[in-house]
Amino acid sequence: MIDEQDKQTLKRSLAIYLQAIGTKTTNGKYNCPICGSGTGKHHTSAFSIAPDGQSWKCFSCNAGGDVFELAARVNNLDPKGDFSKVVNIVADTVGCNLQNTATDARKDTATATKTKTGITYPTEKQNAPQGKSESDTQNKADFSQLVKEAAGNVSQTDYFIKRGLSAATIEKHKLGYITPELAKKYGLQAHSVLIPYSTGKEGVYNYYITRSTEGKEYRKPKAEAAGSEPLYNLPALYEPTDAPLFVTEGQIDALSIMEYEHAEAVAVGGVGINKLLQAIEGIEGIEGFQRPLIIATDADERGKETCRKLLHELKGRAIKAAAYEHLDGYKDINDELNANRDALERNIYRHILQFDRNSLPARYKMQDFLHRIKEGRNAKTYSTGLKALDKALNGGLREGLYCIGAMSGFGKTTLVLQIADTIAAAGDDVLYISLEMSADELTAKSISRRTYQQCIEYGASRESLLAVARTTLDVLRCDIATQAQSKTFMEAATAYTEHEARCLYIVEGMQGVNASKVRQLVKQHRQRHGRPPVVFIDYMQLLTIADTTQNTDKQKMDAAIKALKDISRDFKIPVVAISSMNRASYDGGLNMASFKESGNIEYTADVLLALEAAIPDDCKGDAKDAKKKRLAVFKKNNARQRHGEPVKVDIKILKCRTAAPFTTATVDSCNMFNCFMDCKEEAPARQGLKF
């Protein structure tokens, strides 16, 4: 008979049992596992649990009782006549080890029953050491001789081959077969296969399950001999690595994953999650567990519910985890293996690469690479709207990190915002993170540019242009007095609304924004809109202020540059960041060293751009006469800018991984009206400039 203490313990496990076998409605109540109340159109469940947590009642089918009554009804058993079987079902489901090992259930080697809750596990007759308590034998049994003999007989069955497992996998994991002679010797079921559980030591096995070759009947050794069932392939959980680990329900599914090189899996032996969580917590605390988990439970409702619960629990323990996406139409991993080995291989490595792109040889990344180039994801190019700049960049912006620098007030934000507007107007999403200017200021700059462009398009004279086009300040103050100004402004505002503003997302003045927050914003945008945006950051030095993990400005800049580069690579997008320049470079020609705290910029950034005035060759250098001429050019440019006239600006390509470096794109800049334009007499790109 069952020990009274065990009985009371199990009676208090109703909530755990329901968590393992049940599903909840949208209001948080369990659907009735017997009549299905709660699964109807309105998802209203009549299933209720008593306040003490030890009894239940369904007011739809009028059934009720304790956890044993529930398990009996779900498994189509007699609560009294099959009580010992019911006890073992509950104990296995909630992960409880029974103290009294002499129950009627252990005298009976009845087969497991396939029910709504899955497979239950009756115990095997087993030659076990006598006179030891369960605590003495917990996970200390040695079935190595049995495993060796069963493995020697595996050629007498084609069970594993039919399940899609290779001879190498069968040999590696010492899968075996129980002949009638072996069954008689060890008190096991004949004509069954044996799956051993390794301790991690060569040739030492402390647990096993057997499965009939003719049905779905599982059996396990006695608890007094082997203790409670551990995770299958438990040693993988303790490996000192951060390589992803798959978690399956069944052992065959775990073996199916391990068919592939560099893929590791554990099996929980059902839909319970406590066994896995307890094993993780036993690894020197949760902090000691580093492996990301890919939850590959079955694709049925119970498997999906288990996956959701496990992901929730792992998130609460700060453990990286993700749900496995099954191939369409298949219930579990082994079904996928038998249906299409190549497709399963691609799917497994795709999941591994989500967590770790460095643990696999390049050949495992080729399928992903070919898929990306076939979709054109590596070839997406975004025009800047400036022909000269597009030509210098070999077509425009593409995946990578772009850093743009210039002297203060030289038009960095104007240029970057204009490029962002161009990309948004073409229908691509843009995330513009402004850490200095407000969204109103940026919008005013864009509308100001449009009023200027409209005047140019209409062929307005210089006097008319200055009278009609609006500056940023004019727009912000609504300084629109004349009919011509009003007409031009409304046309510009309407065009901006219909084109740029459709796909432009401005994030303004956020306090404490760092690179991690940028990644979060990009990820959230992709989840909401189905595609990642092109990212613009104005500007990078403000981004680093929020980084409290680094000590010096240089360390903060290095960390930010690396993080932004990772964002561009992970989301396959351009990330464009404005950078301040060293004051020492203002009069000496801009180069890579001009970028403020530039330690990691020149190595990590894919493209470095610098804006400066286009000056004749005789104005360059440190000679006294050259400096004098250069100063005269600057004064002339300033005067032209104050009168709304364009001046020539060089956009220097200091570094570019996808185009020739040391190329210069010369454009016109009208600072008053926030507009960059291609030169009327577009000069060819100048090669080989020295800085």
C-alpha cells in the first residue's frame, strides 16, 4: 500500500499536476481535462479548484475530487481498483519520489497507457542492490553491464533505423535491444529497445528506459534501484560552454537532434518542467548556467503550453531561451528527421545561429548565406538622394556602420536628416534617434528644405526665393505672412506628410539612451512592423553618456561603436551615426584621427565620412599664404550662406569597405534652408586625395 505520508504529499500536488497536464483559458482558469469545458467559442471554463488547493470541481460535467480522482478520470482508470497505478501516474507527472517502494504498482508490470496526458511510465522488475534506502541509491545505480549486453544485441532490431537514427548515433549513445534471454536475466520486457542514461563518465550508466518495439510502451527501473528519472543526456547541461542546448520531451527527439554535428540536446521525458529547472538551479546557482536553451517540445497544444511555461520560468531566472519553430506539418523532431533530413539540418543550425554565430564552422552557415543572397537581403542599397555621394559610395547606403563627422555647425544633422528623409520617402522605414534636437525642430528643418526645393523647381529668382522659402525658425514661429509664403509652406507640409513622414519614426530627447536601448528600439520596431528600420543616431557622443559600465570616454566610445556595428550586422541594416570631431582638426584638414575619441572608430566602422569646405589646392597646407587664402575662402562662404546662397562642400570618404576610399563627393550646401544638392556642374569624384 502507498505510504500515508506519500499520499498526503501527492494530494497537495494538484496545482502542479494541473500545470503539467492542463491548459488555461484567456481568463486564467484551467480548461476541464475531462469534458473540455473552457475550450468552446467563449472560452468560459466551469472548472474550479478549492481554496485549499487539494480538490477540484467541474460544474459542467459535475465531476470532482482530489488529484487521484482527476488522474484516474483523465487516464480512464478506476480510482479504487487501479489506485496504485494512479499514484504512480501522479508521482511521475509531478516529479515526486515515493518512499514506500513495495506498492502494488511495483508488483505489477502493467504497460503504460497513452492518454490525453501522454505516456505514463510503469516500473520494471530489476535486479537492484538490496537494503539501501532511496536516498542511498538516488542516481548512484550502475547499469553499465546491462547497457553493454543490450548494445551488443542492437543489430537484432531495426527499430532505431526505422526512427531515422544512423548507425553512428546508435553506437555513440549505446542504444540496445532486449532479447528474451536478456529479459529473463534482468527481469525486463523482451523485444524492447533500451535507451541508457550516461553519467558523463566513459561506459558508466545510471539509468535507462525501455520501449516496446511493437507499441509505445515505456518502462523504467525501480526507484529504490535507480532513484527518480533524471534528464536524458544530463551531462550536457553541465558542460562549461555557452553553445545553445535543445530541450525536447522525448529521448528519441533528443537523439534526432544529436544526429547532427555540433547539436546537443536533453530530454525531460514528458511535459513537466520542474526537473529541468531543478537541474539548472543545482549548477552552482543560476549564475553558473551559461547555455542558451532552445525549447523543442512537441507541436501539439500540450507541447506548446509546456514551452510557454518553460520560457516564462527561464526568463524569470535570466536564462537565455527561445522556442523552436517546427517545420510545417510535423508534430515533433523525429517526424521531421524522417520526413526531410536536410530540412531539419538547416532548421537546427538556423536556431543555433540565432544564439551563437561563432561556434559552427563556416560550412554550416552557407545555407543561411545562400538564403540571404537569394532574398537580396545582403544587396539592399538605399540612395542618399545625392548622385555624387551615391557614386562615391558605390550605389548608396547598405548594411554596415556609417560615421559622419564635421566641424560644429557645418551641417552634419542637415545632411543626415536629408538622407533619412530620402530613404523614408522611398518607402523604407527610418528610425531617427535625436539626442539633442526635438522632433519639432527636425520636422521644421525638413519642411524648410522642401520650401527651398519648391522655389528652385519653380525657377524663382534669388529675391523671390529669399522672400518665399522659409527657414527652420520661420517654420517653428509660423512666420508665414504672404500668400506666396502660405501656399509654398502648405505644399511643402502636405508633401512631407504624404512622403517622408509615412515611414519616418523620430525618437527624441530620451534620457539615458545607450546602445542597448537602441537595439531594443530596433527589435521592437521589427516586431511591430515586420521589418527593421534604417537607423540614424544624432549624435554618438551623447549616446555614450548613458553608458555607466565603462570608465573613460574612450572606453565608452569603443563600446558604443562595437554595439552599433553589431546592430547593423544582426538586423542587416545601415546604422548612421553623427560624431563630433577633435578641435585640433578644425583647420588642418579632416582625417580618421579627427573623429573624437576615435580609438575604435577607424577599425570598426564600415564607412567614415567627413564634411568640410571645398577649397582650391593652393589653400591647403600649413604655409602662411595657404592659411591666409583658406581664411578668405571661409569668410566668403560664410557671407554667401548668410544670404541664402549655396556653397560647395566636400564629403570625404575616409574609409569604405564596399567602395574606393579617399574619394571625395562635392555637393552644394544651402545652410539657411537646410538643403544639400548635387552641383549644377557636377565635378567627377576626385581620387587619391591626401589628408
